[in-house]
Amino acid sequence: GRAVDTVRVTRTREQHPEFNSILLLFEALRLNRTLQVLDATAANCQADAAFVLEEAMWSHPALTTLYLRDNPLGESGLRSVVRLLLGGRPQIMNIDLVNIRDSVGVQQVRFQAACVGGLHRANLELPQHRALVRRLLRFASDPARSGGNILKSFRIDGRATKAPSAQPDDDIALPRAGHCVLQLDEALPAPPDATAQSTAAVVAATLRKRRVKVDSLRFMFLTKVWEGLPNEEQRLQLLLACSKDLLFSNAQVKKLSEITHFLVHEVIRCLFSSVEGKTSRLLLCSQVARGRSEAEAIAMLNTLARDVSSTLWLHEDNPTGHYRLDLSSPTHFGAAERLMLANAWQVQCARAENYCDTSQKGNYCFWRNETYNDVAFTCGPDWILPDRGVLELDYASNLLPPAQAQGMEDTRAQAVADAFAQSGIQDMRKVRALKFLSTRFWITAAQLRSWLILLPTWEAREELLVVLWKRVVDYTNVVDRALFYNSKFFREGDRAHLFHRLGHLNLLNPLKIEDIVKYRLQLGPQEILWEQRRVVFAIALISSREHSAPDATFDDKVSKKEFVIPATWEKGVPTDLVGYLQVSYRSDHGRPEQSGHRKEICQQFVGWPLVIDGEDSRKR
């Protein structure tokens, strides 16, 4: 038949109950190789339609003109269009994105290239889901972006199936019925290279591969599109669409801020996380001060610092801390993206080094207490980072200092203490600055105590312990009566909050379990109580080995009574017991922290490498 070079789409009248019929047309365009002009003005295209169009036209050889005026694409749909413009094969020279409105429907698919690993489920009856499967298959087979062939399994209706070919010019034929499940790896560097690379370097390298790097020619086209938008609101829409999938250079962001100087703050705020390198990002901040008085410049810089603080102060080599992130904000989204990649890498390192699992739910994950829009969830392989909503979590890494790490010299530690004492800034700002620098030093427990003394507020002391607890080389001296259980540093409520943030297992010291005044642990079948059952398990093992009975009471919300930990619990704590166990322990043996069984239990439950029978447990 005659080759088609122009397609004009009008608003569809008949709708499928689960998708706009225009999605079928866009999906069919993947088979075309001659189309030059696509006009979908006012065709009621929403976010899913834009995603299907992006996938269908990604490798198209001829498309040069695209009209999408007056469509409710929303931010997600506009992101798909921007990815196609700046990362796809078509050399589009003309595009109309005027009057793009918010999407009114529910988006069926989500695709985050930077955090693509995990389980992806698709209903093959829906064109947007078929487009997602094709996109994932192409992404997984492209080593330049994925880092290798990351497809682990491909199933349709529960049966393992050979995945279709996903070469750039191949059509990926999929059935139009059934349910498909794909499992993808993160494809981060594999051991033994794991311990040779910092988390920050791995995260940066992964984002460099996964995000779309804007070359100079396509940046010129982007500035043309930017200047063609009629008002500030639509330029902000485009900025937001560019902020979560692209990678810009410092010079490109400066250029955009200079084109429309009245939007300089918004340009830098939105694209701050899209610039590689902390130095390049910091240099952007000076743009907001250009042409302003000193007072105005200081005010603008302070405002910008607050707006980008989630990315500005995040250091992937020490991400431990509390985060509350509004994912509609580009800098908050960028921080969440980096935290997901940091978690994936550090979990991989922990497994490679045979660290024990000290996670909250027994899944090795370093995210704790995670909620999305104030609803608890488990960060697992089937959780995909949304582009809106509020994500809240505590990050608690269990990676230990390397064997050769040494604390800083006492004279330098004293210089830090003097700077703390003489500085007039708020205590929490001192702690934040110290966290940012913490990846450059190691300290001893005694040095940490000397810094804690200088902080007058309980909140600042708690935060300092959180950010530095894995920078202490003699970590067996942190959770003891001299520091963690010292009432000069932490009240009982502070310790309860630290258990919540860092975890019961991470703050368990089997060598000095006598230092615990009273341990309060919740028991039950819930996944979130896994670590607390492990703590009781460890106490039961110590009790059995030393033939000593812990002092314990059990509260099942009906009555509170004395409780004897059964000997069978040394093999595991049952999940059918529901309530609160309060326990303290005293050993009848002298210096039990020196005993070999204590060190073995320490290695088994908290992973501290110790010398056992003259041998470093890391070599076992």
C-alpha cells in the first residue's frame, strides 16, 4: 500500500472502559517507518497515551513534526514526550506543546529508568501495559543504559517464557491477553568490585547511564521549545517534566536560567538534581545572585538553599538519617531516587561480604519505617518510586568500617570540638555539616562522647549519634553504659526513639547485654516485628549458653506477669505470641564479654567482626 507520511487524530468518541481508544492507534504506529507528521491536537491524550506514543516512536526513523497542543498530558505524560524528544531516535524539529493541562484520569503505568530493578506486572489486554513490557525489554537489552542484560525472568500467566527479541529495529510481538511478570536486576557493579567503589560513585555512574543525557544539538531544540511557550506557567510545566529523567551540564542549566532571568530560581530549583556532581550543582547557586543587591542576593541564596536542601545535604556514602520527601518536588524526587540506588548497592555489598541481616523486616533493606502518603508499606522488588505523594523513611545502613580504618588523631578531634564550642550556629546545623563531612574521617567512641557533651539539646545529641554511629571504629563501645545507656547523653525516651530509627538489632550489643537497663520488645506475627523477635532469640541463646535466666515480664494487654523465656526459644522465637516482653539480663560469669560464645552470637546477630579464638571472624 501507499506509505503514510501524515496522521491527524481527532478526539475519539467511543472509549474502551479502561483506556482511550487512541492508545491502539499510537501502539500501531510502531510498525510504521514513513510517518513524518503526527497531529494529535485536542485528541484527549492523557499520560498513558503519551507513554504508548513514546514507546512506539522511540526508534522511528522519519518522524519530524509532532503536534500535541490542548491535551491533558499532565506532568507524567509530558515527561514521556520530553524523553522521546531528547533521548529517542526521531530527529523531531517541530513540536507544539502549548496548553498542556493536568491529566484527569488514573495513570495505569509507571516507569522510572533510574530505579528499574524489581518486579513489574502487566495486563496484556491493555495497550499501555504492553507498551511498558516492550519498554522494559528494550531497556534491559541495552547495555549502554541498563549496565548489562538485567532481565532475570519473563513469565506469562505464571509460565516461564522466552522473552521476545528486543533489538532497536525489531517489533516486539506480545499476546493481547494474559498477565506478564518481568523481574529485572538493578545491574549495579558486581562483587568483588563491590567493596572497591564508594556508594556515591556507584549512584552517580548509574544515574549517568539511566538518565537521558542532553547533547548540545537537542539542547538547542529544547531552548527553542522553551522560548516558544507563551507563559510562565507552561515553562514551569516543561521544567518539571525535564527534572526527573534528564541529565544536564552546568552550562546548559545556566543557559536556560539566562534566557528567562525572572525564572532563574525555578530553573535551578527544578534542575538542581539533574546536574551531575556536587561542585557543578553548587556553582549553579551563584546564578540567583546575578544582578541583585547584596541583601537580595543573600535572601535568594537562603531561599534556594532551603528548596534544594534534600539533595544538597545528601551524601550517598553516609545516607543514614530521617527523610520526609514530597515527590512532586524535583529535588525531593532526586533524593529519593538516590536513596533507592544507595540502598540497592549497600544491600548488594552487605550480601557480598556475608553481613548478617539487621533489617527491620528480615529483607536486608536499609529503609525502615517507610510510609507513602502516611500509609506503611515495604520497600521491596515490586515497589516503584511514584512521581507524586509524600515518602517518609529512616535509612539505617549496617555497613561497618573497613578492618584498616582508624580513628582520627585526638588533636584533630579536639579541633572539631573547639569549632563546635565556638560556633554560633544552631546545633542541628552543626550536626548537618558534620554529617556531610563524615565520609572523610573515622572516629573512636571516646571522641564521639567528647562531641556529644558539647551539644546542649537532646535532639542534637540524638541526631549526632544517628549520623556518626557507623563511623565509629570501636563500635562495641557505642552501645554500653558509657555512651548509649548514659543518662547524661540520652534519656529513656531518646533511646526509644533511637531504637525506632536505627533498629533493635543495630543497637544490640551481645557483648555487653548487661548494660541494658530493661529491654522492651514487641512480639507478634507481623513482618515489621522480625528484628525484635531476633533480639529475643539472641537473649535466649546467651541465657542458654550461660545457664542464667533473664528477668522478664510479659504484657499481653490483658495482664502483666512474670515470664520465663523457654529453652526452646534458643532455636527461634514463635510468632503466635502477641504482646510486649520486658527483659533485663545478668550473667553469673565474670567478664562475659570476653567469652567466645558471646562473640559468636555477636557475629551471628549483628555482624560485628571480632577476634574469636585468635582468628578474625571476617576470615571464617
